[in-house]
Amino acid sequence: MRTTNKTVLDLSKVQHGTYFWINQYGNQRQYPPEPDSVYGTVLPTSYAAYHPDFPGETVIERARRLDLLDKWKPVVSFQLTANHTITYTGEKATLMWNMYCERLRRKK
């Protein structure tokens, strides 16, 4: 799937929108994620298993050292007429979602 943030969208053609968060491994969340997670799982604040080179290291410190922490980004997917779908990622996703929600509020 190739995503581009340069496509122009007519919000009047949107039938349904979904806003979620995704990490580099493909795990999805509906709500903004916790800052320290690995593979979508929140890490405990306890000590990690003993390692002679890094005694007293916590689980979070070890995940940071090994560069295992998730990097979450927002994604919005709009279902359009004629069964087409368009997806935005990053800052553009948040911007488009806010515009879509604003348009829905104005309709009522």
C-alpha cells in the first residue's frame, strides 16, 4: 500500500472516516498510545533481568538502549463513494480528521 499526503479530497464525498494510531510493526490502537511501549504493550517500571554490563537497568531503559520503543503515528482512512478508500498519515491525518469532524458538526 502506497500512501501519499498530496491528494486533494472532497469531504462531501466521504461516507465514513476512521482515525487510529499505528506503530512501525503494524500494531493499531484506537486511542493515543502510551509513550513507552514495545510491540503495542506498555512496559512495566520494574527492573529488567540481570545483565553484567548493565546492572540495575529498568525495562524501559533497556528498551531505549536497544531501540525497541514503538514509534506511533496517526492514520486516518476515509471511505468514499464508489467504494474507494483514501488514507492519510502523520500530521496530515490529524489535520484531515479535524476538518472532517468540523464538517460533521456544522451539518447538525
